[in-house]
Amino acid sequence: MALTTTRARPVVGARPARRRESVLARIVRHWADYLYIAPALIVMLLVIGYPIYYTVYLSFFATPPSLSMDEKIWVGLDNYRRILRSESFRDVTWNTFIWTIFSTFFAFVLGFAAALVVHREFIGRGIVRGLLLIPYVISAVAASYIWRWLYHSDSGLISGVLMDLGLIDRPINFLDDIDRVMPSLIVANVWKEFPFAMIMLLAGLQTVPEQLHRAAMVDGAGTWHRFIHVTIPHLKGVIIITTLLLLVTNLNSFTIVWIMTGGGPAGASEIWITEVYQLAFGRLRFGLASAYSVILFIVMMTLGYFYVKALTRGDRRRRPA
Amino acid sequence: MSTAQQTLPAARAATKAAARRTRRRRGIWDILGWIYLVLLLIFTVVPMLWMLSTSLKSEWAALQQPPQWLPSNPTLRHYERLLSPYSEVGPTFLRYLFNSFWVSSATTVLGVMIAIPAAYAFSRFRFPGREALFFSVLLRNMFPAVVFLMPLFIMMRWLHLVNTHGSLILTYLTFGLPLSIWLLKGFYDNIPPELEMAARIDGASRFQAFWRVVMPLSAPGIIATAIYSFILAWNEYVYALTFLNNEERLTLPVGLQRFFTEYASNWPGLMAAAFIMSVPVVALFLILQKYFVRALTEGAVKT
């Protein structure tokens, strides 16, 4: 303990007291560096910076339901007021909440357990890992149709098997039922998403030093205790990042809901993203949809803040800039 | 001395007992693990096998209840129809396939080419604004595509790019480029700068050092990034749905949906189309799994 403090101090003190340079001078000195990022920067400004600006701008206007943006009327914060006060916003937000939380939770738990299992050595491990990852790589459109077919009310596999087993008498209606639609969609989403959590956590598990486990074993710690006191603390960073990325992906996921139910029946599976899409391209209410997007932005930025913080913690430690 | 000799065997026995205990406890966890793995494999694999099995059935057989696990009269008819240029849907489907290849490849090549110098600069140089710029790159991953959709759609109308592949290639850079920069930076971070310095001392210019030393070493990283970006572009649906109307120009994900609305009850045909669409990405992924996994986890997991 004493040794580390005495060693750490001189390093901090011995930092070369570099002459302070003005920002402009540094920019000039580094001018050539900017050439490397210039193409990327231009493209990003065009396809990312500008859209963000325009969305915020448009959110203050009422737009007539047409594609030409010439007749828009300045309405200030009216769009926001209308959205936040509307009854459907409450329902859609609740759906979004359920969808995001449950998808993230189950994808994480299934993925973590899978990572622990395939981390052990056994014959055929490579094949098993590959198989488990496939749902993540295939397109969400294909996945949506596969699950729609599995859920099919007359000829679906799931109803068929359950009837074969004598568990039910009549086929279950999974997607056309207000109460069942959300859980059914979440199952399909978890099927597609859990491999992501698995890969991330598996990569994390591979960085846990074997000696730590040995040491804990010598101390008499069983599998469970080693998991709680060695594995989990070591994976903290990866766990945070994986959870945040899953939250963001689920909050943003559009395809599965759109193709499987389109938000129905009766809006029972409508989430923010599908609602924004309906508003913009179904009803051509660009102003309203923009305001909706900005609300989404704010939620994302909050999550994004924690994501960047979690990511850069490791970066700073490794190489002080 | 004598006490030490006495306790040694006792200690050994104690360790052995402890080891046996942990092994027994491990045994329970092992069994639970195997059960879980089997259930998870069923959950993962059955939907995919069901797609394959359905795609080999006739339309009538597919609607049978109870469902047939394996087709009693397997047929390749749906695949033939989709892939033959002489059937009624074949030409359209092949066109979708070609469009998807073209758009995904162009996006990948363009994205990686622009990303390489940027990622290198973010990894090596310490110019003012570097951190702020890099974080804005990261933050892009947070934004939903749907939010970009409206302004990009309006922009594409101005540029007269609606209904062209150019609009897709350009917009796919919204996710391809930040992702490529982020992944490649991770790979460049892992290449020691000393190697370039050595090359510089030997008389190479900065560009030569980059081209001759860094590029070959980062080839796996570039491959990983390219696959990842190709897969994302291949699977992309929202932009393609919004920007393309022309039947001739659709990519596979949207094309699949068109098929579905047209041949609503033809589930085997749809499953065959979904299978064909999955083959390239799954093949790419299985061949280059190691790189792909590295690309996914790079950055989040620091060793």
C-alpha cells in the first residue's frame, strides 16, 4: 500500500510542465492531422449533423400533410405540448417501457448464462457457439417472418406442438390478442438479441485471470461464490456496456414490431419508434413526428452519456491523452 | 519439526476433501449448465430448422395440422421458382438479390475507405478537438434510424436521389461510418506505435510507414470491419423501405415484404426466400467468425 503511493506520487509530480499553447496554435501545428479525418467529417456532417439540426428545427413547425415543406407554420412548442398531453403517448410510452425493459432483461440473462456455459471447454464448443450466434446475424426481416410463421394461428408450429401435447384444445392466437402480443414479440426479439449479450460477456469472461479462480478455490469458494465474488466484479465494465447497448438497441428496434404486427392489434404493440414512423410516413405529419423524435433524442442522449462514460473509463486508464 | 510433519498429511487430506466438495458442487452446476445449453439450443435452432423444413414443403403440406416436422414429400420447387430467371417471380427476386449485393458492397467499400484514415488519426494523433469529435462518432450509435429518416428523406428529395441506390449507399454511411471508425480505431490502438517509429527511423515517410507497416498489420481489423458493415447493410430495412418505391431497385428485405403481401398464403415460398437471404451473411459469419466476434467486442472489452 505504502509502496504504491510513494511510487504514484513522483509520476504525477514529474509530469513535464509543458508550455501552455493557445488552442489556435495547436490547431495550426496539427493542421495535417485534420486531413485524415476530413472526408469522414464531411460525410458525417452531411448525413448526421444536418439531419439532427433539421429534426430539431422542424419540431417547432406545423406541417401540412404533404411532402413539400414550403407551407409550414411556426408553432413553437405546440407540437411537444400536443404529444405530451395526448392519451396515446402514455400508452405508447408504457408499451415502449415494457418492450425495452423485458427484452433487455431476458436477452441479458439468457446471454450471460449462455456465455458461462460455452466458456467451459467441451467437444463441439465451436459449433455450438456458431449456432447460438446465427440469430444475431440473420436479418430482422427474415427473423420476423420466421416468428410470424411459428406463431401462425392456424398452422403455426407452437400451437401445433402444444395441441399435440394436449396442453390446449384450440390454436392460440399469439399476435392478434391484446394481452399476448407484447410477450410474443419480446420472445422473438430476445431470440434475435441474446447472442449479442453472449458474445460480449464471453469476451469479458476470457479476460478473467485463471489464477483468481484458483486462489478463490484454494480458499474454499464454491462455483456460486466464485461467480459472485470473482467473475461479476471483474466483468462490471462489460456488464454495464452490454446492458446500455441492449437498452439502446431495444428502444430503437423497429423491424420486428413493424413486420410482425405493425403496432397492432389496436395499438397494443405500438412503441415510440413505430409511432414516429406512422406519424411521419403514414400520416405525413413531419412536424409532429420531429417533435416526437426530439423527445426520443433526449432519452437516447441520457443513455449515451453513460455509455461514453463507461467506454472511456478504460481508455483513460490505459493511455493518458 | 515433528508437528509440521504431522500436520502435512492432515492438510493434504483437508485440501483433497475441499477439492472433492467443490467438484461435487461443480457437478450440480455442470448438469444445470448442460440442461440449459440443450434448452437454449432448441430455442435457437428450432425456428431456423422450421424455416428450412417449411421451405421444402408444398403450400398445402405447410398448412397441415398437426405440423409435419420433416416434409413428407420434400420439394425444391420454391427455390427453383425464386432462382430461375424463367419463372414468373425469378427475375424479380434475382434483381433484389443483385441490388442487395451492390448496395452492401458499395457501402462497405466506401465506408471503410473513408474510415481508415480517420480511425488512424483518432488512434495516433493528439489534435485539439479529438476527444469531442470521437465522442460524437460514438454517440451516433445511440440514435435510432427512424429519427434520421425524415430529414434524410427530405434531403434526398432535394438531391433528386429518392428511388436510387445512391440514396441508400449515402444513408448507410450514417451507421457504417461511425461504426467502422470506432472498430478500426480499436485495432490501430493495439498496434504498437514503436513499429512505425522504427520504420520512420529507417527512412520511411509517414505515409510509407502507415502503408507498409500499419496496413498489413491491421488487415484482420479491416476484414472484420468490412464484414460487420456488409452484414448491417445487407440486413438494413428501414431506409430501404422509405427511400425506394421502384420495384426494380428494391433490396431483399423490402422485396421479401413485397412478396409476402403478394403471395400472402405462400409460407413455403416466403421461408425459401428468407433462407436464401440469410445464406450469404451466415456463410460470411461462419467463415470469419473469429474476426466478427472480435469486431463486435472490440472496445467494450479491454484486456
